[in-house]
Amino acid sequence: MVYRPEVGAYLNNQQAVANLQFHSLHERQNQAPGMVDQGQGDAPGWVRVASTNSQREGVQSSDDTSYLVHAGSDVLRVSDGADGSIRLGVMGAYGKSDNQADNGRLSASGNVDGYSVGLYGTWYGNQDILSGPYVDSWVMHGWFDNTVKGQGLPTEDYKSRNLAGSLEAGYSFPVYENARQRMFIEPQGQVIVSDYRADRHTEGNGTTVSGQSGSSVITRLGLRAHAELQLDSSTQPLRPFAEVNWWHGPDSQSATFDGVTVRDELPGDRLEAKLGLQGNVTNAVSVWSSLGFEAGADEYSAVKSQVGVKYAW
């Protein structure tokens, strides 16, 4: 069955909202011990900017470009009573997504624009956070303005919101060390629960859009290789990293238009690979960047990039 392209735009908006909040510990803050030998430890304040461009074949051909500015800071750091530490922090984000849906004859555009706030907590099992176990959790709640615009049609506006929570754990095993370099292998696991809610909306042509709300569970299994390289005694260390992740989540989503429910196929399994580099610009400032690629079912592909900064005050 061929649906009008606005159907695809509503479904694209639904998918975009949750994805704007999803992240891992290392995406949020990376691993920046800083100049521990000078008593500074790793920086509490951080900001990252991320962008993603993705394509897939669901109920219609879809293309989406999203941008995110995500910032926060540790507000409490305490010892766990042994060699580790516990950090609690606050964060906020602004995200924007623009998408196109094409049914082969006509196209429509969708847009998501909104803010999220949240809390996070991390336990590191070792004083040196490059090695050993960690457990990270976060929760974010966001409010979003959504639009759908068909060719020659008025713009449709509606509200949505999303509540997401994550639990992640990993263990960084040292595999090689000498006077100037250390190398680690870090298996990881993560579970994200997301609850999406969208207002019932009646279009200008009288079509009632409903049934978009729902909950989902997304899991990730990953393997991260990272290293600390001291090129010479006068420079800050460099920390290259590489990751491979397998994401698993819902393989469909749906919405109802005048009582007719449309089910949209999603890539239930996605393989992600990324490369990145982190380093200290000064004793107080560390920066990182990464470039990644995802592939999955339904001709899904995505290119993801990110830059981030941590600052110690």
C-alpha cells in the first residue's frame, strides 16, 4: 500500500526524538583522567556536539539529519570507601532533527526541535579510571516541538516528550604497558528504556493522528580498544580509541491515521564502528573527537560524528 508522505514524516519524528537522548558514558564524557600527577584529576565540566545523518527504507524512504549540543558537570564526587569513586552530575541538551519521507511520487518533511534535562551517576572501581570496572546510569526527560509539512500543504504542529533511562557497565583490561604507552580492551553492555508520548493531533484536512505513544527497550553490546600514548616527556598524552557495538531494539513502530494503523519497519539490529582520538590541550582542558558508521536491516545506514571538551576549574 502507498501512503501519503506525511505518514512517513510523523514516523520519522517519532524515531528521532528518542535517538536524540541516547548516549553511552564515553560519548558523554569520554575517558579523560587529566594530569593526575599534578593533583587535578579528570575535569568535572563537559560539553559535546554530535551530528548524525541516516537513511533507511521503512514504510517509505527516509533521510534524517540530526544535531545535538549536550553539556553537564559532576556536582558531587566521593570515594566508594576503597580504590574507586562515585560521581553524580546534572546535564542538559538541545537537539534538532530534520527528515524527509518519500513515497516514490511525493515527499514530506518532518522536524523535531527540543530540550532535555537529566541526571547521571557513575562508579569507577579504580582510582585510575582508564582501567578497571565502571557502572554508569542516567535519566533524561525531554520536551519537543514537532512539525510535518507536505508538498503544497499547511504545516502541522504538535508536541511530544520522551523519558529515557540507561544502565551501562564495562571493564577495562590492561593488555600492554611500557614506559610510554598503555593499551586496554574494554567490553561493555548497556540497556536503555525509553517512553515516548505524543499529543493526539487533528490535521487541517481533518485527519486524526494518534497512537504514536509507546515504550521500548534498546540494548548494546560493545568492545572498546583504547590506549594512552606519551610521545615525549614535554607533551600531553594522546588517547586513541576504537569501538564496535551491536545495538538491538524494536524492529517496528506505528501510528494511527483516522483509525488505520500504519506499522513502520525499523532496523532491529545495527552494527556500529567508530574511531576517535582524545588529548589534553592544557592541564585543565581535554578534547576528543570521533567518527562512526552504522549499518542495519531495511537498508539502514548512518554516519555519526562528535567533538567534545572537558574543563577543570
